[in-house]
Amino acid sequence: GGNRTMRLFSSLIAFGFGVGIGAANPIFVNNFSFETLPAAGLTTTCVVATGCNYSYSTPIPGWNLMNVGQITGQLQPGTNAGNFAYFNYVPDGTTVAYTDQGTIYQTVSATVQAGETYTLLVDVGLRNDGFPGAPVVELVIGNTVVTATGAAPPTGGWSTYRATYKATASDAGKSITIQLSSATAQGDFDNVRLSDAPEPATNVLGILGLAGLLPVLRARRRKSA
């Protein structure tokens, strides 16, 4: 019994050091890849490619429009001679979101926990046809806005933008909002990912606390022998 307890205890500590320290936990984002379409589908057909369809100023399921009348929607680029017409590929699925001088946003159900580090990743695209892009990706903690940064995507391609925020004690319970916008031209977005990671020091202290019990267990094992 003693040997088995010690082996289990040692395994738990090893597991904690191996995967528990600073491990990121995904936070649910509704329609993160924009594959859920409006009830009527994408009703406008592109003329430049086969299978290219889009919605125009139609609400995106799971997302909100900042102001009425802004131009936003979903796009399936389709193919042209075997290639995507507007993009060389789509990062996730077949559908992307776009804004044209508009903003879509989503407040997730999770709220801020003190000491957590929040990371937002969003793929941002640039159309093949030279249509100018001016995408803005923002992580909003309460009223604090963190603007994501990333390399400019190549023509027809995509780049991942990242925003990171370390929550303080005063942030506890605040809302977490994702904003995707374009102020002067079209922005194209896909594969929205949000995660949080606990403060590494907190995990280390917990594991060290467990490790502190090890001598006690050893002493009890010697007394019972």
C-alpha cells in the first residue's frame, strides 16, 4: 500500500510539472470559424469564381454588429481554375467573415479571473484582387482595449494577429469581448481563438505544496513498516 501511494503521489507531481504549469485553456467562441451561416444562407453570388457566395449586411450568427447599416457579412471565396478566387486558401473551413468600414463583436460567456493571461488569435487575410485591407483585431477586457498585432498578410494569404492581456485583481469578473473591424477598407477574418492561462507561480506553489507532503508520507510509511 505504501509503495503504491508513493508512486501515485510522485506521478501526480511529475504530471503537474509536465503539463500543468501555464497550460492554456480554450475559451468558447461562438461561430469562431464563421461556418454557421444565416438562415437564408449566402444569397449573393460572385461573378468571378465558381461557388463564390457571400452575404451583404446580413447578421453573422453568434456575432453582433456595432452600428446599424455597417457593411459586414460572410464570404465563401469559391474557386477559379482550381484555386480560390479571392484567397489562395481559407485557414479553417470554407467561410470567412468580412467587414467594410464596420465592426462585428462578441462578448463571450466567460468572465475575467485575476492572474490569468488572456490570448486572442485571429487569422487576417488580404484579397487576391488587390482590394485594400485595413483589418483591426481587438481584445476588450471590461473597458480596456488591447489591439492585436501581426505581420501584414501576403496577397491572397493570411496572417495570425495576436493580442495578450494579463488580468489584475481589479479585473476580476469583467467581461471579455472580441472586436473585428475595418475603418477605411475591407477586413477579412477567420479562425478566432481565445484562451486563458493561469499564472505559472500559482501552479508552482500548488505543486511545491504537494511536494512538501512527501516527507510526511515517507515518515508514516516507516512507522507502519
